[in-house]
Amino acid sequence: MNVDFLRRRAGLAVPVSALNSEHGFGVGDTRALELFFAWMEEAGLSVLQLLPLGDLGPGDSCPYAGLSALGLDALALIDPLGVPELRGRPAVDGALVEAAPLRRSRRVRFERARALKRRLLEGAFASFERSADGGRREAFGRFCGANGDWLPDYALFRALKEEHAWAPWDAWEAGLRDRRPEALQEARARLTRPVRFHEWLQWTAHSQWDKARIAAARHGVLLFGDLTFGIARESSDVWARQGDFDFSANMGAPPDKYSESGQDWGLPAYRWERMEQGGHAWWRRRLAQAGDLYDLFRLDHAIGFFRTWQVRGGPDKDRFDVGSDHEARERGRRFFTMAKAAGAPAAPVAEDLGVVPDYLPPTLDEVGVPGYKIAPWLRDRHNVTVNPSSYPALSVATLANHDMPPFRSWWREAPKHERDSYWRMVTGSHDHAPALDEHARGRVLENVYGAGSALVLLQIQDVFGSSARINVPGTVTDRNWTYRFPFAVERLLVEDRPRRVAEHLRRLAVASGRSA
């Protein structure tokens, strides 16, 4: 649907994988998502922001290191109970029993959940191959035809990764590494069945996503996707489009107040000039898919579209890939203008956080793309917290994002003068900040709901008063990206705590003009 971004709305940010279901396999899927929409409607929430949905390896959890920019994380997203070939099968009942410990786990156990679902889905695919009716076969064929520009490469890449025990593609035999036509043809013939299985998984995941989108619209919920700025070297996109990438450099971030040494993300650098000369075909395809999957989409690391920090092996070699502010500003203007058109009818939002040059905000304003306002970060020249009521309508107001501590943690860890400044902004008093009890948290939520921003978007932890983090940047642990929401989606409209939270959020939405 075409989105009027300036209509006042309230939304929630939660990873699909975090949704807990009484009838699930330990990782949130499309069925859990559909059940969650009903609670959102009760709470007056009309936008749901998601993490990237790209395909990941068996034990991977970081959504920003996907195997594909266009393939979905099918083994996480697919609801086996919704697959026609599995309905009424005893194997499903057995798998649900086997999944009980995963449902009870406080973290998402991706590797075990994917392995369990894959076993079921391999059986479903075998049944589909043997006895699917003509209608389903035709629908599968239409999907493969409509996605012929990326699906064959993705499915072959996935099959080859498994055949090579997940070894890097640049360690494969030369013919496959360099994509020689005869080697690709031989591999497709040798791996016909696994290639077709991965195509079938994508069809199944996309079909269930389409159904979830219809359910979202029925509950008045807009889906807000997330497009990663970079793509992992170990992805079908990099393997298939090697000329678009500069393997002599990684992308990252320069030294700044957040990191004295800068950041190396390990993602291959773009050849921006070559990509733009080619009409940004790859980005246009990604943006077009965003328009199919979502109503809004976040463009990660907005500054990177203007100028990209390239890590080349030392402080004397690392540099931006453009030579002047004028060149950077014009590149960003061209890209975001293109993104608005190519992603339509979905609307783009720029992740413009961190240290950004002065030209970035006015350029985004000029092309009509909103950015973010993180309430605890924003202070005036006197170091006084800025009231969200002064934020421009073309913006997204929030208390934190997935890379930050939830507000409860910020409140506990921030310097006392920052907490006091924030509390005085919220209350209009000269009082010191109290403990963040239910009353104080309610005042904070009321204040951010009163933002001038058209969209207020809160992490699910912040509306429930949790301090659980989704990710801690710069760390690699089994806690990152494995957050689970503690309430089962089937119980949200029944249990006392979720019902009270929904009632509170509904009152805030009505009072601030954000109710559907």
C-alpha cells in the first residue's frame, strides 16, 4: 500500500525470531507473527519494525551477515504447520514434542531449531515432488520465473556451500570460484535436487510472508523492513556479482568518539562508480523487493551511501572512497532519490545515527526521507535534553535501537546529570531523576508519544520495562541476536501483564493522536 509517512503512528520494533509460540519450533515464524498482530491492534500500534530477513547459515544469528540480499531465512521463517504437505503428518507431532525444550529456552537456539525444521521440510519437499497438485506446481513455477534474476544463483550457491561443507567460495575449485559457464552447468546438473529444494524453500517462505502481509493489513499494521548496507563476502550476491566489489578493502567506520580505532566490518567494499554506471541494478532489485515485502524499509548506515569508509590495512591506507564533501553529498542525493522511486510503494527511512557530516540531514530533508531521533542522545548547545515535541514530523522518534541498551539500562548506567536533564525535560520540573518505576516509565513513554515525529517507534523491551539487549556491537557471544520475548503470542490477550501494557499503549496512542 502507499504509505502517508506524515500520518501520526506508533510502532514497535521486535525481531520475528524473538516471538515465542506455544506451537512453535523455538524460533519465531510467520504464524507467530500473525498472532502478534492481534495484540498490536489492541495496543494501538500500527507499525512493526523487523530486523533483516536474509538467509543465514545453520548456526548463524546475526541478520547483518546474510547469505543473500534477496533470499529469506526460510528455515527460521517458515511455519511447518502451514505447509500443505505436512498437514496431518505424525512427523509434525513428533517434531513439536522434540521442540519443547527449544520453546522453554530463554534464548533462540537457531542451529537446533533450523535443523529440526529442515528435517520436516525435506520430507515435505519430497512429498511435493511426488504428489503436489497442478495448482501448486504452477505456482512454484511462476515464483521461479518471476525471480529468475537471483533465485538460480542463490539456490546453486546454497547447494554448493553445503556440498563443500561451508568452505569459503574462493576456496572452491577454480571453475566454480570464477563462475565458468561449463562448471556452473555441470554443478546444476549434479545438484539438481538440492538446488530445487532451496528454490522450493524460498517459494514456501515468500508465500507464507505474503499471507502474513495480508494479516498485517487486516489488523492495520504496516510492516517496516530493514535493508542491510553491506553484504557478507560469503553470500550468493558477492559470488555472482564479483565485479561490483573491491576485495582489496573492507567497509567499516572511521575512528570517532564511539571507537578510537575505527571499525572493520569485514564486508567487501562496493565499487560505487561501477554500480552506478550499471544503473544500480542490484540495489534497484533489492529496493523493488522491499516494496513487495514491506510498507516501509530502513536503509542501514545512511552515511555510507554518501561516503564509505574503506579499511585497507592500516591508518595510513584507510580512507573514504570520495574526495570531497560535494561529491559525497551528490552521490547520496542521487542514491536516496533513486531509492524512493525504486522502493515504491514502500517508503524509505534512513538510519542516520552516529557521527554524520553536516550535509547529511538537509540532503535527506531535501529528498523527503526521514531519519531517526534517539531521545536520550539529543541535547541542545547548553547540554539540555531536547523535548521530543520539537522533533520535525519527517522523523522517527525512539528511545533506543537494537544496538543500544534498552532505556531501563540506559537510565541505570547514564551519568546522573544526564538522567536529571532527561527527567526535567519529561516533567518540566527541577526534580532529580527517580528510580525508573512503573510511574516514571509511564511518564517517559507519554513524553516520547508526544513527539513531533510522525512515527514513534519503541523497542519491545522498552514498553515492557525490560533491560534485555538484542545486540552488543563489537562483541561475539551466543547472547547477541538470540533475544526471546518471554510471553507466548497465544497468551498476549489473556495474561494480565501484556493486557495491561496494551491498555496503557492504547491510551497513549489516543491521547497523542496516534491511534489507528
